[in-house]
Amino acid sequence: MFALGFQLPCQESWPTGCTRERTMKNKLVNSLLLSLLLVPTSMAQMRNDSPTLQERARALEPFIIESAKRYGIDVRILRTMCFVESRFRVDAVSPKGARGPMQFMPETAVRYGLINPHDPKTAIDAAARYLRDLLENFDGRIDLAIAAYNSGEGAVESFRTGRPLLLRSGKIINPHQLVTGGVPPYRETQNYVKQILLPLTSGLVARPSVTSTARKTEVVKRKVLTLDVNAPVPSGESINTRAANSSFIEIKDDL
């Protein structure tokens, strides 16, 4: 092994001072080298301490199942939404200010009484309740409810009816009065809807129940799953660009 030596010139009449200075510099160099050697080890340890995607998913699964049952939501939808929104990260924060595993914007969090969007139990519960309300507002259409979760209820209603939406900030949604069926012609929203619907595209069969109680439960489930999941989500090329007859502009808060 080769050793690199560094020696400062010094006066022969000051041997003690020169030796002390060399000793201090050698200690400093050794400390720097030791720090550089420890950095990769520390980073590897941090990676090992960080939970994996599977571990994060397992930690949130009980909350997802519980909230899905409470509000009559298909657990596959809620689970996939949590994955797409945050990859099951409770500390997730988007550039737009959405927070937590279900990416709640501050206004929506206040609306649903969510004090801490980073608390997985209450955040997932609020998201399930919000999704239930969206399904009711859009007649059980899963695609529209999911699109509204992503882009806002006003935007979905605007592209569903063809009526422009004026936000309080002055921005106009759908100024050309396009009718797309409801899913806004935003690439992000369209991709979002497709990702959430993916788990529902196979094996979705509604079977009649024997008892009246079970039949009621089945009716509720069938209402939630109204959408024909095999139908394509409107894309930019397939949008019906006819203008709506109404020129009514609704004023709402920002989406």
C-alpha cells in the first residue's frame, strides 16, 4: 500500500511548531477521508430503512378495506386511487399543494373535515366518503366520479353539459362549450381515469341475490358500478366537439 505524504516547509529553528502543524493537518485530512468513506454507508442505510412500496401498501390496506366497506366503495377503486395518487406515501406533497396518501387539496380537506391529510386512517376515510358523494352526484358513473376527483366536479359537469365554468379567479373552463360526455379532455385526467378503471375491466359480473336484504346490497353495488368498464375513455381525437345550446356560465371557486 502506498501512502501519500505532504510536508510543509518549515524553518529548522522551529521544529516543534512545524511538527505540530503537520500533525494537525494530517488529522484534518484523515477526518475528511473518513467522512467520505462513511457517506455511501449512510446512504445505503437510509435506503434500507425506507419502506418499500409493498410495505407501504400493506400498512394502508386495513384502512382502505375498512373505509371501502363503510361507504360502499369497491375496494379495488380506493386501493388503486391511493396507489396512483401517492404510491401509498403518507408524506406525499404535490407541486400544487395536494397532501397525503389521497392527495387532498386544502379546500376539499376542510370540506370533509380532514384536519391532517397525512394521517392515513382519516385521509382514506375522507377520500372514500368524497368518492361516494361523487358517485351519487354523477348517477353512479365511475368514470365521471374518478375524473371529478382528479380535475374537479365543476370541470366534469362543464364538459358533461357543455356549459362554460367561470372560476372566481377569472379563469374559464370549457370556453368553447365542448361536450365530451363528462371526462375533461385533459391528458392527465384521461390517463388517471384509465389507470383507476384498469382493475375493473375484467370479471365484473352482477349476480342476483336470494334474500331481499342481499338483493338491496346488490342493487347498491350495481348502482356504484354503473359504468360499462369496457367502453373507451374519451380521448382528444374522439371528443364530440359540438357546442352546447346553452351559454350559461356558472361561477365557482377554483378547482
